Amino acid sequence: MEKEKNRKTPSWQYSIIVFAVIVLFIALGYALFKIDFAILLFVSWLLAGVFAMPLGFKFREIEDFAYESAKKCIPSSAIILAVGIMIAAFMAAGTIPSILVGGMEIITPKFFLPFTFLFCCVISVATGTSWGTAGTVGVAMIGIGTALGINPAFTSGAIISGAYFGDKMSPLSDTTILASTLTETDIFVHIKAMLWTTIPAAVLCVIVYGVMGIVTANDNYDRAAADAFVESLQGLYHINFLPVIPLIVVIVMILMRKSTVVSLLVGALLAAAIAVVYQGVSISELGTFLTSGYVANTEDTMVTSILNRGGLTSMLKLLSIFISALGLGGILTGTGILQPIFDMLVRRIKTGKGVLLSAYVTTWLGITLVPTYNFPFVMDATLFNPLLKRYNLKSENLSRIMEDVGTLGGTLMPWSTGPVFVAGVLGVSAGPMCQYNFLAMFVPVISLIYILTGFGLKKIDPSRDFSAIECKAEE
């Protein structure tokens, strides 16, 4: 009680100064000095703590706020580690290579672009990684597209659109896990909410890429590039339906709403068994692959750049971001530093649509200021998640906006981390690629339309509108 008496309530000016300092520290550190985002978030614990001490908090109390908040990421951490193990197991078993070979055998020039988009959608949903999809399917498809005489900007646009479809929609994706975790939304409820904006956008993408393919297709092409890549994979693996079974099992278990961690580990174990019994991988090699990532037994640099990935340790950086982000949010909320900002938002925002529109704009500002989804995700969840119940809004409304803009919006910016990486692995320019990234164009527009019209927004109490709870609270 004595401690609480000695604590001070920060003014709104103090809160804004603290928040601005932390935002600038992270933004400048990342944009100007290229400091790792996880490091900046973690060091921000100290920065936030320094500002909390004049309010009467001891550093031990401040640490406890961070630890209590960071506990929320324990379930997500298990999923992330399981994903790393599963990807390595899938590569060792030939699961992803078998899908690649099967897909490339049915390509035709006129339908290459929509096929590339849909193929990347499937792979990214199955693996949960946009960068992994771009580095596997994407590398293969850009080479095939070149052989077909298709503009690399068109192909790379379809690749990044399809790759980020799964990054946004897969229960295995780090963005999906992070958005649902930060907003305390069940991951499948979150995914279901995103279907409202993402599926219509994907349909539009198929139509647009289809028209582009028909208009620009060249039937006189050499399949040598595709055939050479397929032969390389067939030389490394037994390619058939058997290696794909673990992926099917994972998808079926997830669709049956079984535990995500259990589903991933079951798929990984099945793939591990196939890798040892069918693909000839030794148990000791398998153990190394599952820990440090799969390494293909070939000197072909293109093949190794596609196959060498996964492993438990590959996910540790992502875990550090989760822990650091949640810990920082715990300090800012636990010490009351953000409370005056919440109070200002409550007074100024008059409807639930106002909350979501503010989150929409804030996400765009965040993704522009710091071109990675982590920053706007943390900012949105910290500022707006506490306001949702007041305005009769379910948490999946906010988590969907975070992904509609935060996950996809940044891929329209050539300087953002996603386009820079994808363009780098594909060997194309980021600017032209972003011009044909239609999924990232369509989804935010559809999302904004839903916010303004109220269509597709989920209510806590269906009998009330988005201002009913607020009005009652103010009476």
C-alpha cells in the first residue's frame, strides 16, 4: 500500500513524450543504423524503465511487469519451435520438393501467372513462411517464367502476392501467431476473420493475373530450365505422393482443430520417419537437420538455396522478438505510462469504427516509419486492444486490420524488409515487383471499405451497435 501511495500518475504530455522517445529510438535504430529489431525492443525495456522510475516504480517491479506480459508468448513459442523442426523434417523427407516437382509438371504459359500465385499461396499456407516460399517456389518459378518469356516483374509480383497470402493466413506463420497473441485472439478465430478480406482479394488477383497471362503469354518457349530443376530434385529424392502425406496429415489435423503444436510435431515425426526409411537419411543426420536446419547433399547452389532451411535454432530470433515485444508492452501498460494516451483516445474516439479507423491509419504510419510488421503490431495491440470491449468490438477486428495493413502493406514499399528480401532471392528489382503485388493492394482497400461500412465487423453483443457500450459507460 505504501508503494502505491508513492506512485504518481503521469500526465498526458509525459506519456506522449515517453511513447515518442521509444518510437524514435526503435525507428532510428532500425532505419538509420540497421540494428536488429529484437535488440531495439529488448533495450527499450531499460528505456521504458528509466521513464517509469520517476513515477515511483522500482526496477524489480518494472521487470515483473515485463515477465508477466512475456508469459503470454509461451504457447506461441512452442508453435514456432515446432514449425522450425517441421520445415527441416519436410525438406529431409522430400515433402516440399515433391510438391514443387508436381506443380511444375502442369505449367502452361497462358496460365503461368495465376498458377504461380496460387502455387505460392498453397506452399506459403502449408509452411507458414513468405520468405521460405519465395526462396523455394519463388526461385524456381522466376527461372521458369524467364524461360517462358514472361516479364520478371509480373512473375515476381505474383510470387510475393502468393507468398504473403500464406504469411497472412497460415496458422504456422509468425505474423498470424504474433497478431493473434498480441490481441489475445484465438488463432483460428483470427484466421476466420481474415477470410473476409483476403479471399475476395485473392479472387481478384487470380482474375488480374489470368488476364495478364493470356495477354502476354508466349507459346514458343524452352522447358529446359524447368526440366533441369526437376531432374535435380529427382536426383536428390524419391519424388512421389508418399513424402506429401505428412503435410496432408498436418492440414487435416489443423482443420479438425487439433492442437497446433501436436499437429506440427506429428507431421514432423511422420516426415522424419520417411526421411530415414525412404529417403536414406541417417538418424544422426536427421537430428542435426532438426536442430540446425536441413542441408542438401549437392553442390548446386540454386538447389541448396531452395532446400537448405528450417531447424529449431532458426526460430530463436523470432522468439526473441516475441518476448521483447510483449515485455515492452507489459512495462508500458503495467506502469500506467500509456493510460493517459488511452484516456485521450477514449475521449476523442466516439465509435467503434473510430477505433478501427485509428488502428488502420496508425498501422500504415507504423509500417512506413519502421518497415517491418513487428513495430505496428506492438503499437496497435498496446494502444487499441484495451478499447475494443468498450465499443462492442471483438478482438479479431483489430487483429485482422493489423495483418491486412501490417503484414501486406509493407510489401508495397520497395525499401521494406519483405520486398528487399524477396527481390534479392529472386534477382529482380523491388520497385517493379511491388507494382504487380496485387494482393497487397486489394486487401487494405477491402479492409478500409469494411471499416467504413461496418460490413464484416464482429460484435461482442449482436444486439448493440458500436457505440452502445460506450454510451452506457459515460452515463
